[in-house]
Amino acid sequence: MSLGPCEIFEVGPRDGLQNEARKIPVAEKVALVDRLSDAGFRRIECASFVSPKWVPQMAGSAEVLAGIRRAEGTRYAALTPNMRGYEDALKAGADEIAVFGSASEGFSRKNINASIAESLERFRPILEKARHIDLPVRGYVSCVVECPYDGPVAPSAVAEVADKLFAMGCYEISLGDTIGAGTPDKIARMLLAVRDVVPAGRLAGHYHDTHGRAMANIDASLSMGVRVFDAAVGGLGGCPYAPGAAGNVATEAVNRHLSALGYDTGLDQTVLEEAAEMARAMRGMADV
Ligand code: HMG
Ligand code: MG
């Protein structure tokens, strides 16, 4: 019996590769995205227009967007922390962009060198410009359970930032358990607060698998009405400004899990396994 659609938003080429130690050549990144495009994703995040001094691994994002084969029906997304990033993403042909904020002050400062309030003021003109050209903007909220610098984060703090990003025009709010501190109970409590201000149909779960609980957290989120989950093929990932953040939950495992439960993701598991193999090889080479 089908339980209806559930979408996986692929973040491996961005959240995954931004944290690899080895400088991965553009051609390898392009090859990975091209393989992922064959799997049937509606959205793949593959670029990040941030300062190369802060995240050198994402330099070359414009070349990645220029080099990939664009599958019909797939949107290729990029992170944009400020107006400079927005303009670079537009020039490079990103189909959608994402602003990224935090529910905790400590992570906000370490990650984007701004307080939460300053970051929201930085995002506002980006959303205004994007609205004029109908460019979809996604909004991330990091540290939705715990911050590596400030400790536990209150659900109300997450709801406050999610509410502001949604009111500003973000079409979807992705809730980042950046260091995988979530448990099903904590995720459910957080979602209860966020659902009061943003409908569940506009939320995504972005769960890192640091402590092996991401899948259980996805289950808790499903029961709260969330139907979009971010995942990274091969379990790539982490965040350079969140020490200890392991990879995102692995796309191929999430797809297997959602399909077994009866959700329709529209993804080709065989292609996902092949892409995961490629991703693991890229990572393996980073370890030598
Ligand atoms: P800053 O140092 O305050 O910025 O950094 P600035 O305006 O003073 O500029 C400093 C330098 O960066 C200047 O260059 C600028 O031109 C340059 P210089 O004059 O020194 O040669 N610069 C840029 N270069 C390229 N592209 C740009 C750009 N902006 C300025 N867009 C800034 C502020 C936001 C730029 C910096 O903090 C930054 O780039 N941070 C990004 C950190 C990051 O990418 N983190 C990982 C992504 S977030 C994440 O992974 C979490 C998520 O997955 C969800 C979850 O898991 O929770 C989304
Ligand atoms: Mg992340």
C-alpha cells in the first residue's frame, strides 16, 4: 500500500563534499552530480557561493554548475550566505538558492560571522531580489536540537528563526540537526513548536547521523507530517564549523527505508547505489 509521496533532497555534492579533506577536482564533482541526476531527484544541492577562505572545498562551484548535465525536472541548488553569493549563484545559473541561518548564536557567529539578527537582515534583500525573478529560496535553520558551542537549543528558538525565514519568503524551511544530537523525542518536541508557525508541508528534516539516530529521527518526523528529507549519497558530509558533525544520513539508506515503509520517492535505488559507490571512492581517496 502506498503511503504517498516523500521527497529526498540530495545535499551530498554540497554538504558532503564541503567537508572533505582532499581538494576534489571539479570533474569528479560534475561526474557525481551527473550520476545523481540519473536517479530522478527533483532537487540536488551542488554548489555553495561562500568565501573560499572559509570553505575552500566549495571554490569552483560556478564551474560545477557550468559543467553538469541538467536533467529535465531537476533543480540544481546553491548556498548563498550574502548578496555577493546571491549574485555569483545567479551568474552561474543556479535554479534555486538557500540562505542558511542558525537557531543558536554561537554557531551563527562561527559559521557566518554574524549574530542571528544580523544574518536575517543580510538575508532579507536576497529574498527581495529573488522574489522579483521568481527564484525559489530555501531557508536552513542549523542547530535545531543542540549547538556545538552553546549546548542545548530550545524548540522556541528554532520556531522563531523558522518563522522569520518563512515570513521573509523562503518556500521551505530545512531543519538542521547539525551535530546529530537529536533523538526522536527531542525532534518531535522541536517539530511541535515549529509546526505552530510553519506548516509541516513546508518543512524538511536535515539530519546528520553523528550518533546513528538520523533514521529514527526521520521516523519521528514522518509521524509529525514532514515529507521532505535532506540526505547525502554515500553518507558524505559534515560541517567545517561544527566539530564532530558526521555525514548526513545516507541517501541510499533513506530511500530504502522510505520505500520499505510504503512511501513513493520516485528514485532509482540501483542508480543511488552506484552514486554511493562513487561518493565513497571520493571520500576514500580523501583518507589516504
Ligand atoms: P566575513 O569574513 O564576515 O565576510 O565572512 P566579509 O564580507 O568581511 O568578507 C571577507 C572576505 O570574503 C572578503 O575577501 C570578501 O570578498 C570575501 P577579501 O577582501 O578578504 O579577499 N567574500 C566572499 N567570497 C566569495 N563568495 C562570497 C563572499 N562573501 C565575502 N559569497 C561569510 C562572512 C558569510 C562570507 C563567511 O562567513 C562564509 O563564507 N561562511 C560560510 C560558511 C559555510 O559555508 N559553512 C558551511 C555551510 S552551512 C552548513 O553546512 C549547515 C547546513 O548543512 C545545515 C545543517 O547541517 O545544520 C546548511
Ligand atoms: Mg548540514
